[in-house]
Amino acid sequence: MSFGTRVFTMLHGEQVGTDEFGNRYYIDRRTKGKKRERRWVLYKGTPEASKVPPEWHAWLHSNAAQPPKLGPADRKAWQKPYLPNLSGTEHAYMPPGHTLMGSQRPKTGGDYEPWTPA
């Protein structure tokens, strides 16, 4: 976060909560309770929008009037835990045969015929 964002947050921000990733969520004291509140997030570590869990995303975009309650989110039994976008990291999914995995692509079956120009 930039120096200006820190100063603005210190002067006008009121912290309303944090999520499981350590991101802190703020509301502008000057617009609190008005029709159009100003809300923002200060990311822990690299600023990446996919680090914002769905319940906080809804609050940031004024789809939820109240911030999510503190603690782990109420998830249904069928829901997977939330993960931010891992593309470009060492934890990104790479299918078998990916060139960065250092392996060869599996041989194709007998149903493949390469195209050759006539």
C-alpha cells in the first residue's frame, strides 16, 4: 500500500474487521451510515483482489449492509474452503505433461490423425 493510502486510512478510516488472510477492512468515518458509504481493504502482503473472500467482497460492494461477523465464515458442508487465485505461483495447478513440470505429454491413442495440407 502506498504512503497516501496509509495516511488517508489513519485520518478517515475506521476498521470494521479482518479476514482469515489478514486483510483489514475499513469504512470512511465521514460517510458512515449514509446512502453511499466508502469502503476499502488494505491487503496483507501483495495486493491481489482474489484474496478477498466472498463474504467480504459482498460487503465491499455494498451487497451486504453489515460486515461479516468475526471468526471463520459459516460454510455449508458441500463448500470448499476459499482459496485466492494461485495462477503464477508455485502452487498453481499444472496438468500432467506440462512443460514446466519437466515431463512429456502422454502419447495419443490410435484415434489421432495429424492434419497434412493437400
